[in-house]
Amino acid sequence: ETGVTQTPRHLVMGMTNKKSLKCEQHLGHNAMYWYKQSAKKPLELMFVYSLEERVENNSVPSRFSPECPNSSHLFLHLHTLQPEDSALYLCASSQLAGLGPDTQYFGPGTRLTVL
Amino acid sequence: KNQVEQSPQSLIILEGKNCTLQCNYTVSPFSNLRWYKQDTGRGPVSLTIMTFSENTKSNGRYTATLDADTKQSSLHITASQLSDSASYICVVSARGGSYIPTFGRGTSLIVHP
């Protein structure tokens, strides 16, 4: 058990739906991350939060909207997605963020399918 | 452009055999390199992390090496087990406060009995 949980584990949604992904870390970390993992492609960093402040938005379309209400919770709000957004969405946390060698702990991911 | 290339793309070995996975990178200035193991349907789990001054680091049957001059790293798995079947991902971070690491595509390892 990595100490990072994600819900739901699987999600199927239509292009006009609005849904949210949730991530919670129980490790006392200060940084949280959203990644997208598509088949046959490397992990893509989407957003980084450090001490609840967004410090990186890696050119992600506005149909993805992150929210970090506190250092233990991270959300990814989804609306009007496209079929190419279907992927595994991974949440991670770490003690620091971009300040040196710092191991990220990943959650199990949410498998998203957009119809 | 920062890039991380891993080889082979996939590998099949028999249980008990050793194998070595390769990672070449162009990330600069170099900060650290990590190897992750990702089981099917799960998030990646960190195996090793190495900084510029470290040449080798072990974690049980996993041994990672780093040659910062040639910008190459390898992950050696000794006496493979069926549970080693997974994707192994090389991740390289640059110095300078960037939050964006560069990920390789991973090597898919299958261990057969």
C-alpha cells in the first residue's frame, strides 16, 4: 500500500458529462501531482501543487481543472472531454517539489474512458 | 530537447535468469535519475534514485548504475522472479527548480516460468 489512494478506479463518461477524480495522500507530503498515462506513451505530467499552490501547469487543456483544497487532497475536474483523453490518470505525492532528489509515491490510478 | 530513451521496448526471459535494461538520456543539467516499476493496473513504485555523484545503487535484486559522462543508466535484475513481470520506467530530472521530469516510455518485462 503506497499511502496514496485514488477514486474512482474506473470511469466511463460521455463527452458532455462532468466528473471529478479524487486523490488522497496519507504520507504527510507537501507536493501533489497529476499525470496522464496513455498507451504506448510516456507519463505526461499535467499539474503540480506545492503547499496547496499550483506551481506547474504543463500546457493542459482547460477541460481539465485541478483543485487542491489542502495538502492531503487533490481533485481533477473533467468536462467536455474528448475520446483522446481516455487514459490512466495517476496521482502522486512527494515531500518536496522540484527541490532536489525526491521520490514520488503514486496512487493506483483512475482508468478513464471517454465515449 | 530533454529526452529519455529506453531499450529494449520489451523483453521476455525465463524465471531465474538475469537481465539488464538500458536508459539513455539527454536531460541537462542533470539532477537525478530514478527507476520505477509499474505492475499492470497499478501506479509506478520507486526502485532506485541516483544523483550525479552516485554510480550504483541496489535495492534487493535490483541494481541500477549511472554513467553521467555518457548519460547512460542500466537496471540489472538478478535471479528474476515471476513477480518481476512489469513495466520499468526511467525518469530523469534536471537541476534548476523545474518540476517537470522527463519520462521514458518504459521497458515491458515478462518473466516466464
